[in-house]
Amino acid sequence: MTTASLTENLEYNDQRPAVKVLLETEANKEIRMVFKAGQGLKEHKTPFPIVVEVFDGAIDFGVNGKTQSLKKGDLIALSGNVPHDLKAKEDSIVRLSLTKADMAERVVEVAKNS
């Protein structure tokens, strides 16, 4: 058994979203992204399906050029190769679920380049 917390040891970064792998299992990876208001991720794609959960805060989530407002408790699932972006409307904690085949390093690179 492995445990992790979405709320413990939060680290906000002034320059870009803070990305941390919380859990890695045989099937998936759970990643926490912490955003200050106004921070975001530029449009990008992932080769695999993802699930995004707004654990706390509020974000604008863009898919194929259309923006949807998501708030605390909302989830969105995307197939692979779908262009998407996001911007935090307020300080936010976002949980990203990746398949095991996807790479957490890819998420870190997207955050660095946004």
C-alpha cells in the first residue's frame, strides 16, 4: 500500500506551476500541479488519455480552442492527442492522472515551457 496527500507540503512557484509525482502504481501515475492565480500551461497534447481533477481553486480549461471553466471538485477526461491548455483563475491544486505508459517528465517540461 502507498499513500500520498494532495494538500501536504504544498510548494507554490512564482515563475511556473509546481509539478510533483505523488503516486506511481502498476497502472497509472498521479501528479499534483499547484498553480498560483494567472499561471497556466500552454496548449499541448499527450499521446495517452488523461483525467484532470480540480482539487481546489478554479481553472479555465481549453480543449480544441474552446474554454470551459472548472471549479473545485470538477473532473475532465481527454483522449490522447487532443490539444488542451489551462489557466488558473485563482490559486489552485490540480490532480492529473496519467497512464503508466505516459511520462511525468513530459508534464514537467510543459510546465517549464509555459
